[in-house]
Amino acid sequence: MGLTDNIKRALFTRGGVHPPANKLAASVKISDGPNPERVLIPLTQHVGSPCEPLVEKGEKVLVGQKIGDSEAYISAPVHASVSGEVASIAKFTHPSGRDALAVEIISDLEDTPAEGIAPAPDPLGMEPGDIRARVREGGIVGMGGAAFPTHVKLNPPSDKRIELLIVNGAECEPYLSADYRLMVERAQDVLHGARIISRAVGAERIVVAIEQTSPAAISAMRDAAGSGGEEVFTLPAVFPQGAEKTLIKTITGRDVPSGKLPMDVGALVDNVGTCAAVSELFLTGMPLVKRIVTVAGDGVTGRGNLRVKVGTLVRDVIDHCGGLEGGLGQVILGGPMTGLSQYTLDVPVTKATGGIVVLSKESIISEEPGHFTCIRCGRCVRHCPMNLMPYLLGSYSDAGMWEELESVYINDCVECGCCAYICPTKNPLVQLIKVGKEGYSRRKRKMETLKKDKEEKSLEESNA
Amino acid sequence: MPEEPLEKEQETEEIEAPPASAEAPARMLSIGVSPHIRDKDTTTGIMGWVILALLPVTVYGIYMGGLSAFIVVLMSIVGAVATEAGIQRLRHMPVTILDLSAVLTGLLLGLTLPPKLPFWIPLLGGAVAIALGKQIFGGLGHNIFNPALVGRAVIFVSYSKYMTTSYLATPKAPLITSQSIKAINSVTGATPLAAQGLVRKGELTISASRYYKPLLFGNPWGCIGEVSAVLILVGLAVLLYKGLVDWRIPVCYVGTVVILSWILGMDPLFAALAGGLLIGACFMATDYVTNPMTAWGKVIFAVGCGVMTTILRFYSNLPEGVMFAILFMNGLTPLIDRYVRPVPYGVRALRRMEAEAEKLGDAA
């Protein structure tokens, strides 16, 4: 970075914010998480249709045994992460805040693997269709937080060609370091998984994208790539650098068309965690039953990057790290910029949980205006990575002007939180935008039904 | 009878049980919508920094203007803050004078007034600034025009006699020899901009470069905040360093005035330093509420301010045009904000994609 680059950036660059990184656990090696006696495995851990339970109460299950699946295309099966007995299939608190159906398993603490779990002999020689089928059966979803079923992403329509696979190692959320540790400790696995994925979609080019603030990960991935042809791309450290659309723009210089998918610009983005999970699935045959979770924050005694069994309660993970410190604060699943805060510790870790961030009472934001106040400082406009006008989104939503929201492109908002983070009056912009999206789509549906009714009516009249 | 204590026991158990059980404390966790962390900057903090950035020029202006200058600044702040509190009381709203925005408005007003005004004029100006400039629109963030300039405009029009004559007679500036000021004064007796107006008409011959040093370090002909261009630039440097103002506004505003003045035959450096241009471009035009939200909007706004200032300076009865130029462009800001908007990520790409698809469809 030359001086002119720095000046250029200071004067003209827009989009993104720089929250304090607080990567407290970045230097802590990945270790095994708790061995819980009871797990709650939600049947919805992905974007798409919920799974139907495949087991019954009282049934014995083994590690890696499929316990839920769905006929729907956009869905991913779930597997038992412990061996033991199904205690119940009922509604439990889900990290999304709603109650959702989950399979409760009482572990026998033996971790007996299910039968038929075997490695794939030559994954890089497999047919794309077979890779997809195996990925689907393995229950693999996007591990960056969105949890979109990976097998769907690996199956682009025939008119779309994917040339570039971007392995997303940009862990731009503060506190989180699970992806970083994965790249440092298991670079080969990440690359192996990326190669399998690129084989499935026919991508010729693999780019591993890592923020410049993670030199250890950059060198580990470079060493692992060796002469393999994979490139390592150094990203500027800005939030939300790891957001799919921002990432594609940085690497290819191209925008993903509004409302379209990365495949429309010939790209596929997969998180390093997803790549490692794919690699593990083909190397051992074990479906996705564990994931790496960063535990950090000033409200928890310990810190670390733990290999946690899916379905383990957040309470058990926090206890494993020494428990809460300084009373009850805020527990966030995911990172502090986009994660979901939980009202209870009795929620399970799911395939999408990349972090458990515990903020102490003192760190919780307390000041927030009772109503929408804006001093028009323009920071939200300057920092919006999607080039939107967040203050307008917020004020239209606050005023209930749903029809106006289309003209300010509300559906292009990715809810990264930069606007609310940077707002000096502390407006809850993301909340207003979420409400606005709901209000806008509800109004749109209503208008459509009204139009339909009117058309039917006029049709009837003309028939009469 | 034995049933009763049992019932009571159950009752107490029910009341005491929740805190003892594992469930209860967990339910007391705080929840909120993301993002769960926020930047440290607040409205009050920003206002405080702007006030701090104005301090060097304020202190120097008061030093030069003496007690009367201090009273002018103080009275405009008092007028502004008292009016803000009074109106918020009347409207049964929370009184927000502690956010420092009214203090800043009062200070800015005071800095644009001549140092020898009678005390009641700045007091009135401060009251008008807040009442008609800000609160009548709904308070902070809702006003169209820069409140300090609204206050100044009202008293400028109402008490023009005071406003044009209450300048310092004898300068008191450390870096300027009073002889040099006296030498200039003996030729003109007018403010620099007015003198240059006469120069253009051929009625006077005094070189613009003779004004450089006083304008930079100790200007006796100006308002309290116009005493030193250097100190205003120091304040601007603070604002830019803290990232509180967009560089486009001062740069484009002053740049436009300099270029146009040069074309019209005025010394460009003199055009930049004289009058209220610098304090206007650095502290008035950059007011968050009354300038456009987008980068290009700010450029249009600033260039517009520069054009208007030059027009007023050269072709009106007024010696100076910064105040009305900024107020004029404030009025255009909603329009600029309506038409100058960033194109969101992916919208151009979508249009391109649709155009291509259409072409393909036509071909087929």
C-alpha cells in the first residue's frame, strides 16, 4: 500500500466500517468442546424446508445417523451428533428466537459411529452428480452463517457457467476466529474441500480470499496451495468484507446484479468452514455433526475455538469455557454485527453457529433513541457497502411509508449493520429496515391480491 | 388445617423457585437487534468536537475584539440555548440543550457578528436562529436552513446600521503592525471586500496583496470569527482529521470562488481569504442538517455556494455574499437529495443483464 493509495482510500472510498476486531481467541488452538449428556438437534438448521424426523422417541441412534430429512430440493438432512437414545421430538427454543421442532437425544457418552460411514475413495475423480449427492446426504450447509444447503449451490442451472470458486476466508465479524484457526491449522483440508467443490461445478479457478489482518492464514494457505494453482487473494480489512456480494466485487470487480445470484457473474462463494466440512465428509464419511465455534467476549471467563457437536446447548459450551463472568450480559450467536442475541442459554448450537459472543453488562448498548432521530450526518450513506441510503430506508419504515421503500431499493439491503453501527444518534436502522422489508412485502402481496380480485371481478362482469 | 401450611409452602416455593432454578437467570439475558456493538461517536460528541475546532478562532477573536466581542459571543449562545430550552418546554418535549447543538448554533452566530454590537442584538439573533431557524421545523435534523445563518440574516436585514459599522477601529493583533493597518485604513476606511469593489470601479488603488497578512493573522475589519484565516484552517484540519466533515464542501466551495474571482479579475488568494468565505465554507456549509447527503450532492451544493457567493460579491449591493449564498443552497438541498442518489450495488449490473437478455431475445 503506497501513500497515494492511502490518500485515495481516505478521500474516496466508501462502504464498510472498522469495528474493533477483538479477536480474543485468534491465538487459541482449536480444541474439543464439551461432551454433552443431552443434545437438542433442530430439524431446521438451514435455509429451506424443515426436515421430517426419521426417528421415534425411545429409538437408539448412533453418531452420524440421519435423523431428519425432507423431500424438498432446498433442504439438508440432519444427523445425530452423539450416540444414545431419543428422549423426545418436540418444540424447543431455536436460535432464531422462535420455537422449532428438535430431536432431543440423551447421550450414552460412547460416541459410537453409525454403520456405513466410510470415506470416498477418490473424490476428485468422482462425477459431479455423485459429489452433489454425497454432499446432500452429508447434510452440508453454508457454514458462514447463512446455512444455505451446499448441494443446491453445487447444482447451477445448465445455462450458468461457474468459472471461479471463491473460498471465503474473510472473517470480518469482530471476535470470531473459527475460520482463521481452520485455515492456520487445517489449510490442506480447506483446499481439499475447495477442490472437490470446484470439481462438482467445473470451476477452473480457485481463489482463497483472506483479509490482510490474518498474515498467518495467508501464509498457511499459500504453503498449502504450493504449486496447486490455487490463488490466495489478500483483502482489505473492512466489515463486511466477507459478505458474498462485497467479496465478489473486491475480487472480480463485478457487481452481482440486484436480486440475482453469484452464479450470474460466474462465481461461487463458499466459506472455508464449508470447504473443510466437505473435505471431512469425503475423507472420513462422517456427515456434518460438529462445527468449530469461537467462544469469546468480556462476559465469559474463558475463550477458545471449540469443535462443538451440533445440538450442544450454549449453556454447556459456556460452562466448558468457565462460565459467565460478571453476571448476565448478552449472549450472541454469530458475530456482534449480524448475530442473533439469545434470551436463554438453553438453545442449541446449530450448523450455522460460528461463534458464541458473550458481552458483559457494561458492554451492552444502552443508549437508543425512543424514536427515529436523524441529524443527516450522511455517515450511513457513506458507509453502506450496498450504496443505499439507509437514513431514507429508516425514516420511510418508521413512518410506515411501505410503498416508498421500493424506490430506495430496500430489498438490496443485506442487513450488515454498518449504518446502525456508525450512526451517531444510535438509530436502530437495521431493526427499522427489517420491519420495512416485512411491511413492504406484505403491502405488495396485498396489492397483488387486490389486483387479482379486481381482474376476476371485471372478468365476471364482462362474462355476465 | 394441615392443608394450609402445605399450600403456603408450595406458594413460597413457587415464588422462590425461579431464581434458584437454572431457567430463571437465563431468561434475564439482554436481547437486542443486531448490530450489538456501536461506534463511539455520538451527536453530543460531534457537536463538542466542532465547538473545540472553533475554539482557536473564537479565543483569538475575543482577544482582538475585547470584552464587547466576548459579550456578543456569550449573548448569542445564551439566546440560542435559552430559546431551545424554552420551546422544548412549551412543546412538552425532552429538553436537549445538553447535546450542545444549540450551543454550537449560538457560537457560530456569534462568530459571524461584528465585535462591537450592542448586547441585545446577538441575544435576539440567537433566539431567532433557534426559533425560526430550527425549532419551527421540528428541531435538530429537520431544519432546511442553517439556523445560525437564519439568525444572522434576520438581524443583518433588521439592524443593518449596527451590522455594518460595529467593527474594530484599532487593531490589536500580535503579528500585525498597527502601522500597516493604519496605512490601509487611511487609504480606504472600508472593509477589504468593499475596498476591492472600489478598486474594480477605478475609484481606488490599493493592491489586494497588502491585505494578505492581516487576513491570515489578524483581520480588524471582519466579524469575530473572521479574524484569522489560519486559525479557521486549523479548525478545519481538526474536523477533517476526526472525519466529521466531508472535504468536498470546503474544497469545492473555496475552489469555485477562487476560480471565478480570478476569471473576473480579482486576486484569487484575496478572494479566498477575505470576508466570511472561509468560516462559511468550513463551518456553515458543512452543517450536517442543511447540506446534501451524498458525495456528489455535496459537490453540487458547494459549487453552487461558490457561484452564488461570487455573483453576490461582484454584482450586488452587498459587499459579501457567503451568508445568502449558503442559505440559497440550503433551500436547494432537498431537491439535490432527491435527484442525486447513489446507484445501489448491482442495479447497473441488473440493467445491463436485462439489456443483454433483450438483445438475445430480439436476435432469436
